[in-house]
Amino acid sequence: PETRLVKGVTRTLLYRRAILSVGPGFHYFTLRKGAFPLQRGTFETITAVISHLKERGITPELLAEELDLAEPDELHKLRDVIDIYRAYDGVLASSGQDDVGGVYRTLAHGCTQDQFTAAFRAGFPEVDVVAVAGFDEFSEPELGFLRKIQALPGMAIELTFDYHPGNPSLFGQLEENYRRFHELGLREP
């Protein structure tokens, strides 16, 4: 079945449904009556955090591995966020929808190279070069996506990456991405 990309008001309503489904078991947050089951600022912060985590490739399972390391005063909050995240993913799946982070995850890790190739070529049959410029940090799903593009027959990736190995004080935080690009077979011109 086809999956629809969710955004805007629909995304908010799906988060609301997820929160209401797990809210009675909250350890830190408190459910409220009304349109927003949590205070509006708290609701918006949680949804933004979960969306960011998904886009970075951080799953509820990875977060759960951090429970033992959480400070006691943050433990209950983290448990609630994990529960909301899992419930939100469940609501998306049951409604045949996904958000940007889920699409990244599916493209990077949830489909075979053959499936990716067929989908990519259906949308972009004549493309033989993908240019990536203006980015200096890449998440695991984005790198997975680049791996799939790199593996397309007849495809080239042109990557502009502002990094100079001789200046670790300025570019040290980019070392990991630079190493990963080399693993992908990408080299500087």
C-alpha cells in the first residue's frame, strides 16, 4: 500500500492521538482536557524533539538504551517521550502515513537497493548526477540515502563539502562525515 506524507494539522492531530493513547501511563507529564492534551508549549516541544530525533535516525529503541544513563530527574520525562514516540510511529503506520523522518528511515534502511532503484528511476528516469551542496553535517538516514544513490547504476554524486583536514580546530566536528564520505567512495576532485 502507498504511504502518504503527513504534515501540518494532520501531523498535529496524529501526535495528539498518540499522546492521548499513552497519556494515562505518563510518569512525568500530566494530561489535560481540551484541544491540546499537554500544555501547548510542552506539546510543541515534544513534537519538535521527536521529529528532530527521527530525522537524525534516532529511534525509540536507541532512546530506551539511554534510560540507564539518564539523570534521575530526567528518567520519567525520557520514558514518557519514548512512549509518545512509539505511539506516534504506531499511529502513523496504522493510518498509512509517514513523516519526513520516517521517509528518510524507509529510503535509507527500510527498502532494498532494487526497490530504491525502481522508485528513484520511476521519478527521475534521466538523472545521472546528483549534486549535494550547502550541507556540512549529515545524519545517518541522510548518509544511508546517499549510499543508495551512490549504488544506482550509472549514477554520480557531486558533493561540495567545506572541510579541510589540516585545520581540526575549525573543521574537527566534520571529521566523522568526511570519513563516511570516503567509505562511500566519494573523493575530493
